[in-house]
Amino acid sequence: MAWVITQFVMEGSWTFIGIASTVTAMAGVLLQPIRRVLRDWSFRLARDPGGRLMLHYGLTETRSQVVPLHRVQAVRITWPFLWRLSGWLYLQLDVAGYEAPDRGNDTGSDRLLPVGDQHAARFLVGTVLPGVDLATLATTPPPARVRWLHPIGLRFMGVGLHQDVLVTRQGRLAREMTLVPYARLQSVRVVQGPLQRLLGVATVYADAAGARSGAARDRDLAEAWALADELARRAREARRAAPSSPGPAYAPVPPDAAFAPPPAVGQSADDTYWQRPPQA
């Protein structure tokens, strides 16, 4: 749209293609917030006697959704750039049995809180993931040498192992935090791209069923393997403990944790990839 306006100012004439391009661009810009308002109109959240979440929302198209808490695979908290000026954020769920929507897709039934503040988010996270307090979820950043890969967003990246969940942070303009319960982990992957090999770092992905992965990006290679081993162990222990008990408390992985990488099960010219699924 900026290009079309520039052409009009410079040449002082409109063409059919210019008019069509301008209308299309303006419609795309204006319809996105309108769709969001209509979609989340009169959003209501409640719990039924069985403990399930009940969501009701929409103006032109009303939707109702029931979410059993035991099917929640991950919780995602996002702070958009402009929203941070008012202290706003929104919460999303990854639920087993629901297709994870693409970013920017308005049709996905993954919302937990369309817009709210830190206090509302803290309450809802504690409701969906009992025992998890959003205000206490600290993370540690990647090593300083990966600043070459992330010159702006490095200080917003991090990973933390807490009693019941894996916590990962990332983002530059829109900041994002992902919480993945250990009991929901299906596999743990360590992936190393060509630039990461040069810097001696790797990314650890914690995959849940049908959910977007929690990703600990650009960790020191030894730390990445230690983290993968610890996640696999915690996943096994959490599944054994659920649902009769909340699960044992664990200390975070120490920086000098033992590290013994297994042989790779697959690799390509572009990536080095290992996968070690948690054993039941």
C-alpha cells in the first residue's frame, strides 16, 4: 500500500491496478482487527462441576467450547509490542484433539484469554496448570556468543526447569512464553544447524501431542544434551506420578551436569538431528 501511495504522489495518476492494490491492502489491514473483535466479542470463561473449562465467545458467529484440563498440552503467553504499553497480554492453549492453528489464523479454537493483564493471566495459568505461578517462572539466557545470531532478541530468550513445567521464552517485538507440563511430553529433540555447529550450540525441542513445541534455542551443546536427558527423565517421572499425586520436586539442571551424547539417529547436510523419546 505504501508503494501505491508513493506512486500516486509522484505521478499524480491512478491506474486500475493501483486502485485494486490499494483497496485490497486497506481491506486486509482493516479487517484483521475487526475480525478479532467480532471473534472474541463477549468472551466468557467458566468451569463446570467436573473441572472442565467452558468457553463462550463470538458476535456474528457464536462458539462454545469445553476443554478438559487433562488434555491441555501447553500454555502460551504472548505480550504484543503495542499491548505492553498498557500491560496487556493474551493466553493460548494447545489442546490434544484440536488442530493447532497457524499464526495469524482467526479460526483456531485455542484461546484462553483474548486480552488481559498480568493478574488475570497468573490466575488462569494457575487454574489450567495447578501449582504453577506465572510470577515465579524464571529462565536463564543462552550463552553470550550466540549474540551473532540474535543481536536484538537475545536478552528475551531463555529456558527454565520448574517443578511441573518446562518454561521457554523468545521474541523480539512480540514476546512469548511457553509452558509445557512434563507429563505431556511425547519426545525430546536436539537439533543443530550449520551456524549452530560453528558456535557450539543446539536447540532442544520438547514436543507434546499435537502441540507447538517448547523450544530452548541456542543452548551450549553440553547443556542442550543435559537438558534433553533431564526432560526425558522428568517426563517419565511425571507420567508415573499422574494423576494420583502432583509429582516430585526437582532441582534445576546444574551448569556442570554430566553429559554423554548418544549417537545420532538421523542427520542431513543442513541439520544435525537427534531424537530421544521419553520412555514410559
